Amino acid sequence: MVGKALFSIFFFLILLISFFVFTGTLDLRSHFSFSQLPQQHQLSLCRTRSPLRVFMYDLPPRFNIGMLDHRSSDETPVNARNLPHWPSNSGLKNQHSVEYWMMASLLYEGDGDADETREAVRVLDPETADVFFVPFFSSMSFNSHGINMKDPDTEIDRQLQIDVLEFLRKSKHWQRSRGRDHVIPMQHPNAFRFLRDQVNASILVVADFGRYPKSMSYLSKDVVAPYVHVVDSFVDDDPPYPFESRTTLLFFRGRTVRKDEGIIRAKLGKILAGYDDVHYEESIATGEGIKMSSQGMRSSKFCLNPAGDTPSSCRLFDAIVSHCVPVIVSDRIELPYEDELDYNEFSIFFSVQEALKPGYMVQQLRQIPKERWMKMWERLKNISHHYEFQYPPKKEDAVNMLWRQVSHKLSRAKLAEHRSRRLKIPDWWG
């Protein structure tokens, strides 16, 4: 009898729950939302979907690898077999080489099961593409031709921008979406500077938004990319006593004379002088200087990352791959992959006002318990592979993370494209 009674109650509850779900009174999704899943489970779910299908335009090599290998013929399309290696002696140009690694990832032909670990694959039929990639090395163009701004060679950079825009305007795919589903890397703050406003509907791959008006580039549309780190990655960071082995509290080595928000660097130099466990040094990026910076970061608990000429700087990503907890001082910085990574788990943030209080920042860092620092150090080791640019690409490395970010932006681009086709009056959203 008791068993029958329990079965009847259970059956009644099932019917009751089914009724509420059917009528919409009970929404189980609110109790089991994707956003409430642990981060590692969210990343696993992201990896189960199909790769982004990318059509890459066949631009002549003068727009891309011809800047790396001047022997390249404009008549020979770029492919995996004639793709030159990124030059090891490229110096600071390496920071802004995202365009090369994105292009290389699409050219990579894989080894059979590569698609299972890639976020984007190249398609040759544009009608099947989710998004269109423009392989113009705009940062390399600036660094090669226009870095002194007023040199006659600057005209080469400007003409390349004119030519690539003319090429795109002839494309029916550009015309169809007005470029909204096109991806254009311009990571250097001065890349594509002459005609940037004419591609402002596209998904831009930028380092930050320090040189862009809000009408041209903004977070809901564009992708923030990390700089390519210039120090070597710390691959064997496993000492018996990590906290004690890093004897410097706070480390900075770099240029202290910067523009805009970067003027804070000179002020910080004065505030941080006189501390035995703080290393703050003016230097320039030479081969020996980069080696000394790497050694300093690996022996420090915290690495100071003030703004450069724009809110972000390469130093942040050098710190991450050195497993030195970043101390970020920048009021307007935007960070890569922040919809997936919580930087508070492995970074410390100070406003400019806080950082300029004498003694305040050092005092706060000294009060951070060993246990908290150890958690941040472990987290850095777990996420540093997301900041590695390499060829062939690897699972969840920097370029795959960037393609995943592109896919996150695509729904907004499609919405704008579809609305623009049916509007009969000017868009009331502006």
C-alpha cells in the first residue's frame, strides 16, 4: 500500500511539473543557464560547435607576405607551401603580427583531424562562408613604410590602403553586407590610418581603442587582440617554493617617456624610487634589453603594466607568459577574451589616481597573502597558452581564441546586415 501511495504522489508531481513547463509557468532554463556553468565547462561547450567558415580573399602578395619576402611574385597566390616564416629578427614589428598568424591559420592544411581543434577553417566557396577575411598586413605596412609619418615612403602605405579598399568595393560580398561580415586586422594603433573610417562597419582586430573614435570602433563590434609577446615563454616554471623564489616585489623595465595616458610612467618612476624590493628601470627594446626584462619578470611576484601610448602595451602579455602577476594601471584598457577570461583571477588593477598616491600601491601589494598570489600564479600557468601565436596553430592558442571572438561578434553583424536591407527610411537607432 505504501509503495502504491508513493508511486501515485510521484506520478502526480511529474504531471504537475509537465503542466507548468508546458504553460510557461516554470522555466527550467533559468536554473540551468549557460552563464552559470563553471568556466571550463563553458569553454568545453564552445568547442563542440562547428568551426567558423572563413572565406579569405586572394589579395596579391604585395598586400601581405610581399612585405616579408620581397622576392614574392604578385602573380603567385599565397598558400601553405610558399608562406614564409615570420622573421626571427623582426624586432618590435613582432608585437603587431596578428594579421600574419590569422592568415597562416587559414592557410594551414592540417593533419586529418585538425578541424576538431580549430575555431576557423578556410572555405573556397564564398557562398558557404560565415565571415570574410581581408589578408592585408596593415600593421606591417605602417611599420615598413609609414612609421616616421612624414617620410616619402608613407605614400606606399597610403596607396596600399587605397588599392585594398578599391578591391573590396568591387566585391559583391562586400557590397551585400557593406563590409559588416568582413574581418580586417589593424592591430598597430596607426594601422590603416588614412582610410580607416571607410571600413568602420567591419569587424576590426585591434589592440585597444585608444586611437579610435566611438563612431568607428567599439567593443560590441570589434575584437581586442593581445600583442604578440616579445619575451620567451616560461615553460619550466615549477620551483619548489614559487613565492619565495621570486624575490622582487614589483618589476618594470621599459620606456618611461610616453604620450597620452602613458605619461603616468614618468610619474610612477618618482613614486616608486627608494624601495629595495621594487625594480623600476628606463630601457629600450634591444635584444639584450628583452633578455634582461625576461629574467626580471621571472624573478618577480608582480609586474607593473602602466599604459603606453595607448591604454594597453606588450608588457602585459610578456608578464602573462612569464607568470608574473600583472599589475595593470590604465583607466580605459580593454582586454582580450574578457567574455571568457576573468582577469581578476590573475591580475591586480589600480586606477591611475590610486597608483599615483605615494606608497599606496606598494602597500597594497605587500598585503596580498601568499595563498592568493599562489592561486593567481597557478591561474597564469593555466591560461598563458591563450596568448601564444604559432604555426601550425594549436588548440585554444591565441589565433584560435581570436577566431572564436570573431564568431561571437558575427550575430550582431548579421543583424545589422539584414536590417539595413529592408529599411526604407534612415535607421532610427542612428
